[in-house]
Amino acid sequence: MNANWLINMILRRVIGRLVNRGVDAGVRALSNKEEQRRPAPTAQEQAERERIRAMRQARRAKRATKQARND
């Protein structure tokens, strides 16, 4: 057995396993993302999000005007 042949054989197996692990991890990540997808929000949920968003924007605007006065 040639040392070069032996090293190549070992490297081929190790790299093959690493590639398979990477592919498996990618497939698992994609399948988990599909499970996490939610259906479109209902009108009530959308209204609640809009209300919270408006509150945040008002808070930011208040902070910005307060900061502008202090400068």
C-alpha cells in the first residue's frame, strides 16, 4: 500500500462525511423553517400589530423631540 494512496483514501472518507453532515444540516434547517411559517394574521391580530407599531412610533417621536430640545 502506498502512503499517498492511504492518505487520499482517508481524506476522501473524512471529507465525504463532512459534506454529508453539511447537507443534512441544511435540509434540517429548511424543514424547520417550513414548520415555523405561520398562516396570514387575522384582522384582529393585524389591528393589534398596527396599534403596537403606532405606539412605538409615537414613543420614538416623543424621544426625538425631547432630544432635539436638549441639543
